[in-house]
Amino acid sequence: MEIKKLNYDEISHFKDLIEIFKSVFENEEQISDDEQLGKLLSDPSFVVFVARLDSKVIGGLTMYILHRYYGTKPVAYIYDVGISPDFQGQGIGKSLIAEVCKYCKNNGFADAYVEAETDDIDAVNFYRKTKFSTEMNAIHFTYTFGGEN
């Protein structure tokens, strides 16, 4: 298995990862077109890591880079983490988190964080098995504006 940061031209691997996210998160939304996915992969504030086995994407994560006004070091917000159900429980998710933490440390980030809903026991238990620094409870508020997401 290898873990790789995707480049701007690896849209097909990004699509494979999004299909895994759709399966794992039971998401019925349509995947954006190649132009939108290419824009995301070209955005320096958006990063995608994939885990591959024999060149097949079996999982990965997406991350947003947040630039701060307190200090100069950015923060990484790990947005989605998903492993194909056939490969869950094999340490791939923990390896992905470790690789992202290594990437962040090597690139001068202040820290990285990820959120999990308290009722998503599997996600909470997964993150508790990783080498995190602190755990905090928070309340999430959403403002929806209708139309396309």
C-alpha cells in the first residue's frame, strides 16, 4: 500500500476517492464535473491524499489549509476521511492521518484538526485511536442558503 498526495491532473483518482466517500458516508449527491474537480485539485488551499493498493484507490482524505490572522503558520482542517469498506480495520486510516501529520509538520503548519459528530461512534472511536494532541467538544451551526451546494 502507498499513500500519495494527488497532483492537479489526477482527477480520476480523486473521483475514485469521492466514490468511496459516497459509499462510506451514504451520500447520494452527484459528483462535480471534471472542471470543478480540477479547480479543487489546483487550489493550493485544498489537498487530497489517497491510499492505493496495486494502483487502485482504496481510501483517502481531503484537507483544507486555513491561513490565520493570529500567527503566520497555517492550520490544516481534515474534512473527509474514508476507507473502502473492504479495507477498513487494517490501519489504513491511521496511516493516512499519520502521513498528513507528517506533511503538516514538514510544511510548517501550526496544527491539524478533524471533526466528528458525537453520534458517529465509529468515527469518534477511530480518531481516538490516532495520535492526537487534544480532544474538544463543540456545537456545530449550519447556515443553508438553498440552491446548489
